[in-house]
Amino acid sequence: MHNAIAAAAQPVLGVIGRSGSGKTTLLEYVVQEMAARGLRVNLIKHSHHDLALEPPQKDSARLRMAGAAEVLVASPYRFAIVHELRGAPEPTLTQQLARMGPADLTLVEGFKTDPIAKLEVFRHEVGQAPLYPHDPHVIAVASDRPAPDDLRSGVAWLDLNDRAGVLSWLLQRLAK
């Protein structure tokens, strides 16, 4: 049985940053490269918006809208579980991790306030302040700018334009 304690024992890294900073582009590269190396990578992507996972006329959507609490759609290629909250509180990150299968690494995009190790993707031209100065859980920043002089001790500063370098940092962190 996969539970929250087992999930918490697996390596988890949050990836945070302002909209338009390049989080998804970096994650796509990292996941592809890690999978090519035979590593199993899970990903939790948080959204503040509603999710449209299936056309409303499909049988699974019709049955979910009829009142099913969960609908599992399965094929020879993949399966997905759609769980309707129906007013219940959104599951915590720990609860969501507990639903995931085992992995060498689970990457989490979103959940900015959760106390997990985080990599911030920061681009100055996005025009918003970085998050790392106010989040003690940020352990690395991938940026297209040089490190500031007042960078907190222990925070790795990575070149966002050197995706292989960011991957190398991540793989070294996993090996510890």
C-alpha cells in the first residue's frame, strides 16, 4: 500500500516561478532527459483553474457529471482517475503524493507555500520580483542573470540557459 509516509520518503522537488518564467520548458527538458536515463519521474502540476480533462459528451464525463465520486478511464496506453471534490477541501500536497506511484523523483509545479525543497525559475524580464529571498525552502535558482551579491548562503545559482547544467545539478542532488 502506497501511503503518505512512503511518498514523503521519495525525493520531491518543487519548481516555482512567476508565470512566463520558463518552468514548463525547463521541466519538459529535465523530465525527458531523466526518463532517457531510465529514471522514473512523477510530476504534480497544480492549477488554480478548473480542469477540462475530457469532452463533456464522452461517457466518462457524463457519468462523472451524473454524480460518480471517481471515474477511472483505462486504455491499453494509459489510465486516468478523475476525482470530483464536490465541495470537499482540495487535497494537500502530502495527500496527493500518497496517490502517486513510486518514482526516483517527483517534481511539483505549484504549491509555492509548501515547506519542500524548491528550485525557482527566475527571469528578470518577466518584470516581477523573485521568490527566493522570502522562501527559505528555495535551495536553487535557475536564472538568466548572474547571481546577486546578497544571495543567501546555501542557495545554488544555476544558468537557466544551460539546461544541461541544471540537469547535472539535479542529478547530483538525487545521487546524495
